[in-house]
Amino acid sequence: MSVKERKIPAPTVYPETQVYWEAAVQGKLMIKRCAACGEYHHYPRSICPFCFSDKTEWREAAGKGEIYTYSVMRRLEIPYAIAYVTLEEGVSMMTNIVDCDLDTIRIGQKVRVVFRPSDGGPPVPMFAPI
Amino acid sequence: MSIKGKAYIAGVYEHPIRRADDKSIPQLHAEVAKGVLADAGLSKNDVDGYFCASDAPGLGPINMVDYLGLKVRHVDSTDIGGSSYVMHVGHAAEAIAAGKCNVALITLAGRPKADGMATGTAPRIFGLTPDLPFEFPFGPVTVNMYGMAAMRHMHQYGTTSEQLAWIRVAASHHAQHNPHAVMRDVVTVEEVVNSPMISDPLHRLDCCVISDGGGAIIVTRPEIAKSLKRPLVKVLGAGEAPKGQMGGKLDLTTTAAAWSGPAAFEEAGVKPADIQYASIYDSFTITVLLQLEDLGFCKKGEGGKFVSDGNLISGVGKLPFNTDGGGLCNNHPSNRGGLTKVVEAVRQLRNEAHPKVQVKNCALALAHGTGGSIGTRHGGATLIMERE
Ligand SMILES: [Zn+2]
């Protein structure tokens, strides 16, 4: 059975977050850590949203986390699960949960990152149950 | 400086239209402006302050002041989504207290219904925001964002779909008495939870209506309000707050009301238990539940129990809410429900609500709005008003 896939709109690549999308092409999930206060943050910024230091550094995330929350959209032609995943590094990111039966998704479920192609842009990080 | 007692709400108006195929958005703004001036007993030339948000086309006040033929010395088009107009009342009171204007006009209008807008299921983009690339690819739309907040609340606190449904049930009990309401049928908990699932766990009847129209508010100096023939509604306190994802340290079970509410209560010098009527933003049932907790009407996590068994129904429960039927049943003009929240609160304080839903001797009321998306970033605005 062929499953119809939702077309993923391409993310706009800003200079501030170009490294993030270049790494995505390599299959790596990057997050920002502040050298001044030690906190990770997401979405990535050049200036730390916690202490306002400009000493923020890119780090490769372990790519593992758990589902903080999700919602399966049932009213569009192709149902999909939007979610926030809390990474092992402590920050939560918006994503989709893929490679599973949408009706089996649960909050607290362990997931790992998988990159999916976007429509004419870099691949985007989604998550699949471990 | 406080705005307590420095300004009065002298006029309110809700457009009776719910579908405006043959009217433009500016025209609707003009009609609600005309309507509110008639309600207050003022004329266009009395207006010296104008407030609007991004539902007004073009550069907001620049286009609208010209179109309406106003001559004003103070304008404000701060936009925090559907809660903007609740906040504008506070901003108008500030401007009046500072001597920047005497009669402030606030207008809202839109026609998403006539334009066939897929309000709940279409993506919304507000320019090249920094968050856009990290969210847009994943299909965030209005309803699944609120769905994620509801899922988390259910997970953390055991809230059920049946409890959320009670919010719709209460709104429908009120809407049956409102001849202008889009949906006037009284519904049951079963009907809500058996309506089609849109995005887990929100059913169709957990969502507000889509409607055209608008509304307007007039805020004046105390002396002007007292010279008019309308019941006196005094602004006691206001609070506003934006809330976002906090750098990734997410908490989707708390809204900006947790910050704007206490600020408004402190300025007003009253407590949640003193409030006799509350207009609570109801884009979705979950929106109401979160705000009731954050405003202090019940403890965090106990909203489900609080709204059950008709506790929000006027004449039945402890906290009558949205007695016009709210956004869930009556009206959500321009996909922005904040202005009509203030309108119904003022009707209650003036003893002008429908007799079947009028709160007896209503002297203290609250209106709260949530604009934007509780799943990502939103603004909260709280307003406390007193009948003098
Ligand atoms: Zn820092």
C-alpha cells in the first residue's frame, strides 16, 4: 500500500541559522548553547534569550528525546502528527512524529531524529519512535 | 501611576451581522464606529483618540482615520492578536489619564466567513519571523496548536474531553437567548464529544464559530462619561503580557493570563472571588479552561472540575461566563474575539444583558483575551470593570 505523503514546505534559511540547515543536509541536528550562562535554547538565535550574551555556540544534539505533546490533524487530506519533542539537552522543539501508526503516539514516548526532505529546501528534523 | 478610576467605558457596540458578503472591511469599521457613538450619545467630532489592530487594512490608523474622517491627537495600533481590543481599553485609559485624549474610539471588523477563510486548518504566516523556519514545515495551524495545549493539560492533570465539553455546553445555554448568535441550539456533553474530531483532542464543537462583522468601544474621561445618559462603567485595572516558548523551556499548560491577570487584579484592588461575571476568550474550549486557572478562578490543573456540571452557566453556576454565547456560539468577528468580550461584560454591568442570562446586581466584571496561539506565542490582556 502506498501512503500519500504530506508535502513539506521548505524552511527559509536566514544567515543567523544557516549552520543549522547546512548540518541538516549532513543529517545532524544542531542546537545552540550559550557559553556565558551554559543554557541550551531553541529555536536558535545569535544572542542568548536567557542572558543576552552573544557567545552562543552550535552543538550537535544527541538527536534523542521524548514527546512533550502532540496533536493529530484529522481534517486535512493527509492526516499528520504535529508535536513538541523535548530533547535530552533539555529544550523542546516543534516537529512531526513519523514512521509510526499515528494512533499509537503517546506523550512521554521516546523518539529519535530522522531527517525528511522539504519541497525545494534543506531537509527538516522529524522524530520517530525508538 | 494607575489607571484605576481614570477612565470609563461610555459606549459599546457589536455589529448584528454574522456574514457580510456585500460589505467591505473598512465599511464594517465605519458601521461599528457609527453604532458605538450612537450607543454612547457622542458624535464623530468628539473622538480625539483612535485605536485599531491589524484587522484594519493598510497602516491601521493612517488609513482608517482618513477613511472615517476623524481628527485625532492620539493613535495606537498595538496588535496582540484577538486580545488587542481588551488591551486597547487599558491603553485608552492610560492615554486619557496622561491627557493625550478625551474620547477614545476602538474598532474591530472583518469578514473571514464571506472570504471563505479556512480559519482553523490553514497555516498563518506573519512575515519572516525568526521562528518561521523552525515551525512552518511541520504544519502548524490554529487548531492543532490549541490541540497540543489540550493534550498536555490532559496528560498532566487528567482533564477529559467531557470536561472541556461543558464549556461549550454552558456557552450554548447562553446563546439560545441571543437572536444574533451563529449557533443557538443548546448542546449536550455527548453532542460535543461525538462531533467530528478536527485535531486531537479538539472536536468541531470545541472550536469557535467563524463569523463576519465587528464591534467598537468608546472610552472617555470620567467627566465626559458622567455627562452622558448611559450607566457608568469604570475601568478599575488592566494587565497585558506576551508569552512564548521561553527559549525552548516550554510550558503549554500556562497562558499569558498568569501574568496579565495578577497585574489587573492588583491595579483594581480586587480578587478573583469578587468577580461576578467573566468574559473569557473562547477560541477553543481549552482556551477557556487554561485562562480560568491562570486568572485564579481555580487552581492550576483543576479547571476541568471547575467547569463541569454547568458552573459557567448564568443562574446555575458560580461563575457566569460569556452570556452572549461567546466565540464558541455567538460571534468571533475577524477571527478576533477580544472586543466582543468587553462588549458583553459592559452589557452585564449596565444590566443590559438578555434577562435570561443577566447576572443580578452585577457590579464587578472581568474580560480577558488571548490572541495569537497558545501553542507557540500569544498575548494576554485582562480588564477589570466596575459599575458605578
Ligand atoms: Zn546565556
